[in-house]
Amino acid sequence: MKMGFRDDLVFSMVLIALVIVYASSVGNSLYLGFWYLIGVPVVMLLPGLILRSRALFLTGTTAAAVVTLLVYMAIVSSAGRDGGLVGLGHLFSVPGMVVGTSVSAWLLRFRVNTSLPWIVASFAFLGAGFGFMIAQVIVCTTAMYCSALSMGAWN
């Protein structure tokens, strides 16, 4: 079965819908609104759409955005009253994820020669994840306290 752009976009939308269903049933613990749960994965789609990336790139970036949202929801849920503003750590780290996604889309478009969809999805996931993690380390060790993600910088 050949994977195409339409399949990739459908898989991404299914991932976004699953996060919305999860947040609706369990509760949105990020306190940022459902617009944020939809907006972050959709913004992660833009670099792949602009650079006309290969199949499953959009799914890989959406999966990375969904994983970061779910991890933050788990951290805020377990932090109790002290986790109210931890969602801002995610908000301030999203630009790093956009940069990581853009770099991986550019590399796949112009430098890396691969056509296997799952390698493309993995590359997209890792690019978005590394961009987010670099921004996360910078934000949570310099600008704000991010609970368990601050890595001891505010102790």
C-alpha cells in the first residue's frame, strides 16, 4: 500500500482527535483551553505543508506534538495545586518544536534521500522532539519553574 499526502493528513487528524477525546473524558489539565490542544499540532503541520514533505512526515510531527501534550497533562495532573502554570512551559517551548520541525522538513526535502514512510515519520518525530527538548531545557532552567522538568535548577 502506497502512502500518500491524504493518508498522512488523515492520520494526523486522527491523532489530534484522540487527544481531544482524551482531554474531554479525563479533563484538560493544562488550563490553556481546547484551542491549544488543536492549535499546537496544527501549527506543527505547517512546515511540512509548506515544504511539501514526504508521506508520514505530518504524522510524525503530529505524534511528537501529541506526546508532549500528553506528558504535560500527566505532569500537571500529578502535581496537584502546584502545577497550575506548568502549561506555560509547554507554550514557551513550542517555538523550539516549530524550529525542529522546520529543520527536519528542510533536511528531508533537500539533504536526506529516503523514501520509506516510517523513516520519514521517525525523522519528523525526532526533529520536533529535539527542538522541543532544547527549548524546554532553556525555558525551564532560565525563565520559569516547570515542576519535574526543571531538572533541579530551581532548588
